[in-house]
Amino acid sequence: MNQLASPTRSPFQWWLLGTVLLLAGLGLLNLSSAARDLERNLAIVQAIYLGVGTLLALVLAAFDYRWFEKLAYPLFVLTLVMLLSVLVFGRVVSGARRWFHLGFFNFQPSELAKIALILALAKYFSDESEVPERGYSLWQLVKPATPLYPLGALGALVLYWEKEPLAALGGLRIALIGICLAWAALSVLWAFRRGHTTWHDLLSPVILIILPALLVMRQPDLGTALSLFAIGGTMILFMKVRPRSFLIAVAGLTAASIASWYLVLKPYQKDRILSFLSPGSDNMGTGYHALQSLIAVGSGQAWGKGYGQSTQTAFHFLPEQHTDFVFSVWAEERGFVGCLVVVALFLALLVQVINLASSARDRFGALVGVGMAGLIFWQAFINIGMVIGALPVVGITLPLWSYGGSSVLAVMLGVGLLLSISMRRSAR
């Protein structure tokens, strides 16, 4: 366990904060154009969220980040409780129950789940007394005997009780509950007999990823669930995985993806993937979003049409132009050169975060940096890939650009942790 002795202070990382605010500022400029025909001035609302987020980041920077190592598991459990509560009390928008309506503010707990997962995984790996030199085996990452698996399976049965394919099983569902309870009892007995009674003994990296992902998929929100898997996978690979275990995991994920096609994915999600594999097959239906985005990106050419001149936005051809497809507006108005500028800024931010992680004074700080790098990279990569037609439409926002107060606040909380890590990093 790391001690909380006061480390030597390093200079405040103005370059890191400056890059974040420059990216966010360009995002506000773009959002003011993307949402110019809407009733609310979303750019002003987003600017308020950014201001609050910046203040929170500066407050977090003043605290020693290692206090969050102690709070990592309680925050993770609190996040799971919120994800469960939103399924019962949450606000339904477009068929998805993802938000708590707090009067003037809609809070999306799945965005906070990304930060909670980063902290929990960083805590788990930092508590490892001895990291395997050859890398982690699949057994060490999964820990299949932990009681949390049958308890999680029991919870999944309750969550998906009326959903296919469980609904088709009829009375067999009761038998599945009995199997889960027996499994849980045997797992608890085995854990006590082996003396595995600490949180670290009961938890595993895989279970930390699966628990929030299951709750998020129930909302349903496939994009955020994929983000959780991508962030968690990045942190696990950073800790090193044995080649054989890696290949087995890839094979298992492939099999799970095939099974998910028949058992998990909803018809509209399947249609999005099919339209990606067969462009032009349904341009007025499932392929409409991707087609209109490609038209917007292509019409921008080299230098773009200029601020407020995007016809795809003006004539409302581009759906979700202020959230998932906000980068399409930028591509049409600023062109290829403008897109290169934004991509270069994201790369510059990633380089700074990776450098910060490499100079962290402990494993927890390094892993938090890796997790934040994974969050920024995967969301930007998937969102931009989706916009230009290189990836299927899965509903992942562009960090600091897509409209959403919860997303902005979550990213800025992560930035605050990064600033705290950078101010207390190892002397060079």
C-alpha cells in the first residue's frame, strides 16, 4: 500500500490544461454552429458545464491524487448503485433510460462510470504485491471462482428477466436462479476455505469491467459499454498479458461477439452494422446517418465552407449534429485542414497524458494516466471513424466536443486527476 507522505511538488502543467481548454474552445465554436437552429443555445450551456468542470479540475489538482486510491472502491460501488437506480428512476429519452432528471440538469451516471472504472482498476493493480514478470494469465485476470460471478449472473437474470432470450425460457428461468444461488454458495465456501476474504481477493479486473458494462447495456447504451471494455482492456494490456492468454481472450471475445449478435444486440444495432458492411443498401433507413455524415465531410473539401455555412446542418439533413455527429459539422465548415488541426490537438493531448503516466511516482498514478489516455483515444478514434464511415455507428461521443454536461464534467474530473498526478510525479 502506498503511503500518503507529501511528495515533492512539480510545476503546474499549464500545457496540459491549455491543450484541453483549446480543444474544448474549438468544440464550443463548432457547437454554436451545429446547434444554431435549435431553441436553446447549447454552446452557452456547454460553456457553463466546461467552466464548472475546469473549476472542479483545479480543485482536484490541489489534492493529493493518492487519496482517491482509498476511495476507489467506494466510488465504484456508488457508481454501480447509480447505474442500477437510473434503470428504475431514470428519465426515458428516445427509448433509452440513461439520465437522472435533476430539474435544470440531466445527469448521466454512465459517464461517471468511466472514471470510476479507471480508479477501480488502478487501485486493483496497485494493490498487487507482486506483478507477474511474464504477464498476467487469463486465470489471474478472470478469477472464475470469485463469488461475484454468480451474484452478477443472478443480478443479470433479474435485469434481463423479460428480455429475449431469457423470456423464451419460461419456467427454466427459476432453475437458473437456483443454479446461481448454489454457485454463489460454493464460491463463498471455497473463498473462506482458501482464506480469500479481502476485496482484492474477491475482485478481478474482468469482473470490474463486466459489472458496470452489464448495467449500461441494459439502458440500453452499447456505445458506452464498448467504451468501458476498451478502457479496461487498455489498462489490462498495459499491465502485460501472456501471449497465450491474449490469444485465448481474443478467441473468447470473438465467440462472445458472435453470440451477442443473436442474443444481445437489438434489431436497430444489427441494422447499423449491416449498413456499414453494405454501404448504400438502405440510405433512407439505417444507413441514413452515415450517408449524410459522409456528404457533410466530403463537401467540406480542403478548406471548408466557413462558419455557419454547412448546408447539411442548415437543412437538417444531418441527424444528431450536436452530439454524435458534431465532428461532421466541423469537417463541412473547416474542411480537411481544419480536421487535421483537431486530430493533431487530440494527439498532442494524448502524448502529454502518456508522458505524464510514464513519470508518475507510483503504479496507481501511472494507471490512472493510462486509463485517461484510453478514454480519450478510444472515444475520439471511434467517433471520428464513425463520422467518416470507417466504423459502424455505435453512438459514442467526441470528448469535449459533443454536447453533454455529464460527459464534459467526467472528462474534466479526469483532467483534474491528471493535473494532481503531474504535480506530484517523480523527480527527473
